[in-house]
Amino acid sequence: MISRGTLALFVFLLASNVLASPLSFQKWKLRRVAEKTSIVAQIRQDKSLPTGIHQNKLNQAMFNLQTEKDLTPEDYFHLYLVEQFKSNPSKARDTAKSLSKEELADIVVSYINATQQIRELEINANRLQTSR
């Protein structure tokens, strides 16, 4: 069983590395999956909970793990890159260099889609205001 201290060290190292330099999509996703896999393993080994509660926690952890496995470059853009660039816009150039051409294309498409959705919302809001 993984001790809480080991898990805390893992999370600390993970966080410090994320803050040091932007991760590529694959590294970001692998880290998230590894974290959820670790949580599933901990829950499986924890026999201190009643069976029903244990099973519920395990089911939720398995669902969370599958969610991480299903992450897309669009998720990467919205969940990771936007936050990274808010605090340090110069990281954008470093991150772009670390991405494959396919990953970069997916992120650009995601950005275009996001800005298009915002534009459509603004147009619809303007229509509502002028119709009143």
C-alpha cells in the first residue's frame, strides 16, 4: 500500500514539475492517468471501509480514471493550457515547441471553435437585446 507521505511527495513533485515548464499533451495526459491509477490502487488495497462504501469509492475512482483516459487535445487546451498561459503567457512559445504537429493543429482547432462559440453567444445576446 502506498503511504500518504509517498503520495504527498508524488503530488508535490508533479505540481512543481508542472509549474516549472509546460507539458506536452501526452505527458499531461499520462500524468493525470497515472494519478488516477494510483488512487484506484489505493482504494483497492484499503480494506478498512465497509463493503458498500468501498465499492462506491472504487466505482467512482474507476469512472474518474476512465475520464482521464478519454481526455482529448481540446480538454488539454481548456483544462491545462489556458491556466498555464494566464499566469505566464510566455509559456505559450515553449509549449508550442514541445507539441507534435498533430497536437498543435488540434489545439488551434479547439481555440478556433472556442472563439467561434463565444462570437455566436455574443451575436445571440445582441439579438436578444435589440428584440426587447
